Amino acid sequence: MNNLQSLRELLSDKSKKILIVSHVNPDGDAIGSSIGLYHYLRNSSFENVNVISPNAFPSFLEWIPESETIIIAQNNTKLSGKIIKEADLIFCLDFNDIARTEDIASRLKKTGAPKILIDHHPDPRPHFDYVYSDVESSSTAEMIYEFIVSLEGNNAISKTIAECLYAGIITDTGSLSFGCNNPRTYYILAHLMETGIDGEKIHRLIYDTYSEERMRLLGHCLSQRLKVLPQYQTAFIFLTSQDLKEFNYKDGDTEGVVNYGLSIKGIFLAAIFIERKENIKISFRSEGNLDVNILARKYFNGGGHKNAAGGNYKDSMEGTIKYFESVLKDVSKDNFKALQGLEYNS
């Protein structure tokens, strides 16, 4: 990890006001890594530590210890603005571009406080004073583990911190089903378990506490909104604003739904399109060498990882799907080589 000594010096003054910020529409990795770092700093005698999320996080993450202390900027504009302005040091977690914080991005850019990026997405933008970037890491939560251990050793990982980081890792890898083909990830998970956490309980709290509406929405997605394009080895799901209203949609209700497309034999690219007021939100998943980060960045104003990315498109649902199919027709030429480094075969 570069600049470790500089970071030690930055953290030597315990009177500093520290801010931790995650991206818009925070997932389990964003919340787990943010609160995990929060607990570490609090345990290290920092008394003034705040966590800001641009908007609300999913209800299935509310069990995370002290997640209730997170300030939702969307609902607390004045308070979040004051905290950003007064911060002496800002940790930016799980995003590679300040634009990913949306409504608070302009305030973050204006502040003179040093910004520390800890993130596993490729190509971080030049907004940060210190950058800890590792695209080989399974999650930002895994990187927070490495960060803490580098500063103070394994004993600095408390049971509470371990619960947060464990949640971050398992959610960002789909319960260890993708993005975790590195033995180091499993070593870290083993050490987190050694602190005394209950991994099975954490899994249940995340994946087995769905509302009835969420289960019915999932059924609707699979029975009425799933489309398969075998000629492109692609499947996608679409949800209109009326669908969301009908099933009493809450933040996080579509978490993981995009992955169902990849469960179909012969499908290597999956997507979900969700109608928002201002645009169509899109999530992509893929298998093997098919790089959806390229797809999202080049065609859908987004980005992410090789096998998991997101973006958006400003059009109607019908127009967005039509555009997506035209993109597929284009990139499927030469066996999808435009989206990979190696030849793509079924």
C-alpha cells in the first residue's frame, strides 16, 4: 500500500474531524466498508467521525452495527453540507469518481480537506489526494481490512468491524459466486470468522429477510419481465415505474435480481433495466471474458468491473431496450471481441 506513512501522519491527530463518504444507491460493500472503517476510527480514539451516504441504503442492511448513525444527505441537506465543509479529512469508499456521489459531489470538490480513496473499481479519477486502488480485490470491504491491518495489525479487527466487513465481502461477491477467485479473500474471511462473528446469521440477515412485496416482485420479474435473446447469449429483465408502484418498491428490492439471467444455460450476459423519473437505471452481469465494464462505459454512461457494472440511459423503456439490442447487434460481431481480451465461446 503506497503512502502508508503519510496516512499514518494524517491520522496521528485524534482531534481531526473525519468524514466517510460512499456512493449513491449504496450497496452492502459501500455500507459495510464505511461502517467498518467508522468503528475502527472510533476504536482508535477519534471522537468526531461521520458517515454520509448520498441517499438511503437498503433495509436489509439496517442490522449492521450503528448503521443508524449514517447521515442520509438527501434527507439532511444542511447538516451534510456543514459536515462536509468542516471535515479535516475525507475517506471516499467504493467509488472511483466523485460524480458517483451525485448531489453532494459539488460540495466534496470544493472542500480543501485531503481526500483518501479506497476502492476496487478500475481507472480512478484524479480527484483524490491519496489513492489505494486494487481492481483484483473482491470488494472495498476487503481493502478496508487490509488498510486497518497495515496500520495496526490483525488485533485491530474487532468482532464489530468483522461483521461489517464480512457483510461487505459477501454482498459484493454474490455470496462468493463471482469476483472472489483469489485465495486472499478466503484468508480474510477466515480471520473475520475467528473474531467470533456468526457468518450464517449474517447471511440470513441479508438474504432471508425479504418482504412479501419483494418476493412477489421477483416472481413478476421472472414470469413477466424476463426476455431472452439466444442469438446474443443474453437475457434481460425490465421494470417500469408502474411495476415498482404495484409491488410497493423499496430501496434494495431489486438487489441481485440481475443475476438470475446468468442462471439460464447458454447465457453469458444479463441486464436489468429499471425505470426512474430521470432515466433508465441499468445493471449488467457477465461470465468469463465478457467485459461489461467496457459495455457500460462506452454505451451507457457508467462503468464498474469486468463481470459486474452499471449505467443509465435517458430514454423511454422501449427506446432504451431498442438501443440495447442495437448495441448487442454491433458488439456481437466477431464473437464479442469488442468486449473482451480473449475469444468468447459458449
